[in-house]
Amino acid sequence: MSRGRFAPSPTGTLHIGNLRTALAAWLFARSSKGEFLLRFEDLDTATARREHEDGQRRDLERLGLDWDGEPVRQSERMDRYEDALTDLSTAGLTYRCWCSRREIREAVSAPHLPPGHYPGTCRDLTATQIAERETSGKPPAVRLRTEQPSVTIVDRLHGEHTEIVDDVVLRRGDGTPAYNLVVVVDDDAQRVEQVVRADDLLSSTPRHAHLADMLGIPRPTWAHVPLVLAADGDRLAKRHGAVTLDDRLAVGDTPGRVVAALARSLGFEVPDDETTPADLLDRFAADQIALTPWTLTPEETDAPW
């Protein structure tokens, strides 16, 4: 029995890729007789809206996905993130960083770091250098002082996966806790044992595992399912090829047909045109999940499934 979750950002309507990941996460949890939780990652106050949250819940329900207990919101859990940050800072595992994204892009990385990783510019500033940056008035971010060059995780679909771990941001300059911190804290607080999400986050997962280790909390297990791609091969996004449940209903589909199509795209045999998540439980097996992305062709987008 494993407790799982789905944690969307309420910044718009869920697209088919989101719904496919939600279905996979639900199947992982329910097939083991486990609980399934819903959490809204609403810390982006500029775009997160309660009406988006309501719409996302409605779409999940229309597909036949349910969850245990009331959904939680990250915006209501700020004290947990501050407590975790305090624990890390007290242990000497954080430092302040004044670097802009442009400065990071233009900096020469340390030889052991891939392009785009933080090169540690602010890691060991002198007292004089810190004082100079403080006088700028620019609020600093807080970074993790990483002590381990690479971390390996074991993914249920991809096997062992190793990434170099840099000094990730834990709190942004505007005071908002960063995703790398909150996802680890939330999963621990909710006793999530099994994280199922899209594989564009696979490369970030060793960071989360390392942060969990530094906080002294157990790692969950992970399963990263392939993305749904637009016809041009790019990932679906709100402004790029996104297809929503309402879009599918508008071309003649039913929720049951959408569930059947999502299940087939994950690699499961579905003999009928329509099905429900509950009907899929008996035939669910993690080792059958397809490891290639599902690319939506124009024909699939414009016609019923």
C-alpha cells in the first residue's frame, strides 16, 4: 500500500498531458490499495487563481479520478517551509546569493558542472563582499550549500538515474520558497511514499533526494512517466499545443473515451472505446507503461478518439 499524490499548479486549465499524469499517479496509488492526495502548488501568486483550482478539480472528477481528504494548498503551509529553511541554515547548509539569472548564464561554470548549473559565485564571499552586496538593496536568494557532487536515485520506470547536484535555490529573492524545497517538505509532511510525475522532472529528482537526505527525511519512490508532446515535438503548454478536456468534449469525445485514449497512450490494452479509471485497476502494471512520449498528431487533435 503506497500513498500517492497529484500536485498541479492552479495557473490555468489542465491539459491532456496533465490529465494523463494524474491518471497514472492515481493508478499507481489505487492499484496498491493506497491513498491518493491532491495538492495545489499555488505559490506563484501572479498566476495562481482559485477559479483555476476549481476547474482542475472538476476535470479530474469528470474523468472519474477521486482523492482522499481535502486538497491542500502550498500558500497555506508557509510556516513548514520556513521551519525547514531554518533547520538547514542553523546547520550551516545555506548561504545568501545576489546573482541574477543573467549573471549565472554568463558566468564561467566550475569544470565539474554542466552548463546552466550554478557555479558557486556567492558561496564563499568574504565579509567585505557580503557588505558590498547588502548595500545594493537587492534582496538575496537563499541557496543550499551542497556537499555532494552527484546523487543517484532509482526510478521505477527508468532505473538508476544520476545527476550532478549544484547549490539549488531554496528561497527566491522575493521571499517565495522555491519548488525544490517545498516539494520535498510537502511530500514528507503528507507522508507521500510514491511520487508519480512527468519525466521532464526526472533530472531534478536527484536534487530533491539530496535535499531530503540533508533534512533527515525519508526519500519517496519515484516514477516519471513520459510527456505528451505537441505535433511539432515540443512539450504541451498553455500557449503551445495544449488540448484540454473541454476541447476533447467539443469534438465529440466523452470522458470515458478520453480515459481510454490516455490509458492506451500509457501502454495498456483497452478493448472498449470507453473506460473508467476504476476499470483499469485490474490491468494496471507499472512495468507495462510505455517509455516513449505520446505525440498528438493534427488528426488526433481534430477528431474524436
